[in-house]
Amino acid sequence: MKNTPEFNPQSFAVIGAGPVGSIVAAFLARNGYDVTLCDIIPELVNPALDPGIIIDGAEDLKQKVTRVCTSVDELGDYHPDVVFITVKANALPLIVSAIETFYKEGIYVVSWQNGIDTEKEIAVTLGDKAAMRAVVNYGCGLKAPGHVHIPFHHPPHFIQELDPESKHAAVAIATALTQGGLPTEHTDQIISMVWRKGVLNACMNPVCAVTGLTMAQSMTDPIIFNLVDSLVKECIKIARANEISLGWDFYPHAIEYMSKAGNHKPSMLIDIENGRRTEIDYINGKFVEYGEQAGIETPFNITLRSLVKGLESKK
């Protein structure tokens, strides 16, 4: 019988000092772990040292991290056991190539992001054993650098390894997150979870980005709702054609969930307003890709992807 290797992570790196990354960095640091927060923008990372990351809303916390840096290349000097990537998915190829310069076997890289197949992007460069995927169940926004508001926190969060041989490490990482205050469970259903979340993102993010409407406005406007509804049905058809389980009652769940989304702007709309590239290729672009793979027409996803790309080109 094969012995399970031991893995007891003590040193963590978090790439991305936006709201998602600041939260995981703060909770890990609270439990005494060595935490390096990395972002190319000094103004975003510096508050994590003084006065510390401030979190309010569903959670209340003020916590300093061990250190900060402004280059992924620097992370190799701090020998992280685990690297969390929390930046937008469109930056993944560049981020992973930088991690490759210091990567060695036994380091695990977790995609703590939106989008479909982000863990595969990690594996292309670092291999399957290194790559993991998490699904996060909190909402968050950056009130100011180092100051995060969490409107809701609905644990547990979930993590799964890409290679079954790394299961022990995924379990250990889940334990570390849980001990820090982010209850996290190992799962073998991460693909289903990612796709369920991916459908919601594919239906809300681009519609709001193109129209300039908030989530609540999109769901209550009868004309715009027809577009959202058509996207939901198309995405479900694509998932089923690729034998990805969403659950028999996913359609009513999706409509109900989005109807309660609130009167706020999704990240893709904020990206467009600020002249930044979006994650459209890892959201609607993936539904187009999987539709082609299964021989399914994807007119709604193709249209929304094209419109968002057009808005990106205006910057």
C-alpha cells in the first residue's frame, strides 16, 4: 500500500492584492502563517504591512501580512509552499511563466479565480501535479487599497487537485484555510461547481458590461432579461452536451440566484469602465469553445464575447 506523503504548508504567497487576494492573505496571516502578498501596484500592497488589511461587512478583521512584493519573480526568495493566484484570468499565462522561474516539485499553485479551465492554464506550464482549483463563496469589493468590504460570506469554499496524486496537498491546504477562518473543504466535484458559477458569470457579467446596467437592472428590464434568459439556456445546453453535470434543477436556481444579485456592478462592467481587459475569454469564450467541441451552436455567447471585445478595443 502506497504511503500518503506528508504536506504541512507554512508559507503562502498570494498574487493579486485586490479584494479576493487581500481576503485570503489576511485570513492566512491571522493564523500565524508566513504570507507574502504580491502585486505590481505598490499602492495596493503597502497597506497590508501598515496598518494591515482591513476587512468589514460579513467579516470583521484587521491583519498585517508577513511581507509584500511587487514582482512575481521575487517570490522565489521566500520559498512558498503554496501560491494562490487571485488576479484576473487573462493575466494567467504571464503569471504562470513567472512562477516557472522558481518553481520546484512540491510547490502547489491554486487558481482562486473566476473562469473555466484556469487550472489547466497553470498545468500547461507547471504540470498537473502542481495545479489546483478553488471555488470561492464570498462577495467582495475594494473600498480602498488594503480595505475590503465583504457583503456576504457563505462558506464552505472548495478546492480540488488536478492530479489525484496531489489530493493530500489539497486536503492540507483546505485545512490551513479553515484554520485561518475561511472554512474550506476538499471536493471531487470542482468541475461541476466551476461550471455552475461559470454559467452565472457568463449570463450577468457581459450583459452588464455591454449595457452599463447593474445586475438588478438587467434582471428587471424585460427586454434585457430575455437576453440573460437565452444565455442561461444556451450555457446549460453546452454543459449537458459536454456531459458536465449542473443538476436537474439548475435553470430555476440560476434565475432565482441572479434575481437576488443586487443593484451593483459586476467586475466585467467595472473593467470596461476603467479601460481594462476583461476575463471574457475565460467565461463566454470557454462556452463558445466547448460548444464547438460538442457541435452546439452558440450565437448568444459569440455575440456577447464579440461586443465585449469591441468595447475593450476602445481603450
